[in-house]
Amino acid sequence: MEVVGIDHVALRVTDLGRMIDFYEKVLGCQVERRQDELGLVHLRAGSALVDLIDIAGRMGRVDGDTTGATVPNLHHMCLRVAAFDLEKVRRKLELHGVEVGEVRERYGSSGSVASIYLQDPEGNGLELRG
């Protein structure tokens, strides 16, 4: 498996409007897509995305915490993998004792493709995609 870059970083946020304003007006990112049913906004940052996840939204709730007090801001980081063969990647991860989460099509910097969720040894959320 060869990681070729970061696709996106997903942040849990308490004030979605303020964060969108910051990333648009201060940093020059542009809203590329909204998924309001999830509480998710994708902002273009060069070849990657910054995803803002409203902690009060469906995707932002973790173990019932909607305050952000007990859950870190980083929801997950997504890495792009060269020659992404879903079954080969899954087998490699499982060979190393890594528990693989739900595999499904998700939106990222290059559009919608199949991806895998997992955690690193310290519990940080990771997503791998082609």
C-alpha cells in the first residue's frame, strides 16, 4: 500500500457558521458541498478538503456528546492510497490486526469513491480511499 497524500481532514466544530466564515473569509477556502442532513460542510483547500462537522449534527454526535467536552476536535484524517484495491487493502489491514470499519462510498476531494474507516493504535480516526 502506498499513501500518496491527504485527501481531507475532518474537524468537529461547535459553531459551524463561524468556522465556515473563518475558512472562507480568512483562509480563502470555498464551500464545495454541503450535506446538511449529516451536519457536514466540505471546503476546498487546494487539492484537499477541510470537512467541518457540526457536533450537534448526526455525524458529529459521538457517544451522545454534543458539547465537544469529552471528544477531540479531529473526527478523522483521510489518506489517498495509490492503486487502491479495496480487498487487498482490507486483507493487509486485517493481517496486521487492524479492525476495519464500514466500507462504503463517501465524498472526498476527488469525488465519491469507496473508502475504509479504521483507527490507528492511539485511537485516531483514519479513512483510506483511492
